[in-house]
Amino acid sequence: MSTTEIDPKEEKMTLLPTNSQTKILAVGVMLAAVYAVGNLIAISGFIGASGVVASISLAIVIAPLFGILLGPFRGASFGLIAGFLGAYISTFVAGVSLVVPTVIFGPAVSGFLTGLCTRRKKSLLPGPLLTAIYLSLIIALYLIPNASAWWFILPYALAVVVSLVLQLTDIRFNPNKQGLMKYAQLIPLTYIGTMTDFSLMTVGAVYILNIPAIVFGTIIFPAMILERTISTIGSAVVASLVLIAFQDLWSDSDSGVQ
């Protein structure tokens, strides 16, 4: 009677992918939890037609990470979970999702589109191009009733340009870069993640709250620039640190930036 011996190398090759996928899912759960808790930390007020009506939280720094770290489909799934968790938390802190319900879906949209932007341009779904089309639609929806405050939409127009540039080139995270460049290399992706996350807030503010164009152009615009800057830079730093700590997890093209 003979016994079949298992080659340790073969066993390792079989178990490693499952282990990596489990870790990636754990990262998704962690991001969703941090996003929800981040809703408790306000960094600015959401300005409606009648003044400050809610708070914008530190969760905006987390939203772009879903797509960058998890890829489009996991990013959208965990982003959706995070959105609903954040909405629940907002019931205790007067979050934006209470006055602009479309915000709930922001992390999911950001996760999906930003995740697609991490794919190579030869991918079946041309992620950067789809993102540019989506952002162009958001621009059109804003301008239809608010063309008199057209400059408010300039950050979205910049995101369209960045998306089109990404269609022509690939971003690969290089952990060996030194100084600020280690974090700055992800800024194009975190900027797109930020703008796609905020896009549904803008649509909700226009069509649900009916905020006047003058409020968008004079009061909200400066606050928006500050919020988007904090989110873009903060997300780039956090994403870089996670990618450095777990380099082995992102060797699969389905899992965000490589």
C-alpha cells in the first residue's frame, strides 16, 4: 500500500492565492469600518441655501482608497457597504447623507471608476475613458441649471483631463521612490477618486436641495477646493502607506494598483 506525498512547494502555491484574497477582503472590511467611523470626525460644514446644514467628515479621505486598493468590483462592493454604514453613523452627527441621500452611493461609484482606472488601457473596460464620460455627464447635469456659476465645475473638468491622460498611460506604484514622490505618484488616482465620490453630492445639491448658482459659485466653491485638496493628498499618503505595508497583496491585476 502506497501513500501519496504532497510536495510542500505545490501546497504553498495552492494556498497562497487564497490567503492573499482573504487579506484583500480583510482590507476591504477595514476600509469600510474606517470610513464609517470617519463620519464622526467633521472637517467642514456642508453649505445649503439656508446656511450650514450638515458636516463633511474625514471619511472623504477614505473613499478614493476603495478602488485604488481593491479594484473596481470589490471597491464598488465595499464602497456601497461603507456608504450605508456612513449614512447610519450620520444619524448621530448630522452628516451630508441625511440632506443629500445620493452621497450614500458616492464611495461605490468612486470605488468602481477609480478601480477601473487602475486597469491597463487594453483592459476590456476602458476605465479612464468611462470615468471621463461619467464626469462629463456630471458637468452637464450641473451646468444645465447653473451655467452662470460655471467655474464651480472646473475641478470636475480637470478630473476629465486626468482621466483621459490615464487612458494613454499606466500608473504603477513604485515603493522605492523617495521623499514626496513616494506619495505624489498616486495623486492622479486619488484625485479621480475624490471627484467621483463628490459627484453625487453635487448632483444631489443641485436637484434635491435646489441650491442657487450664486451659492455654488461664491460660498461653496472655496470650501470645495479645500475639501478636495485634503481628500486628494490625504488619500495618496494613506494609500501609499498601505501599499508599502502589503506589497505582496497587489500582484494580481484584479486588485487595484500594482
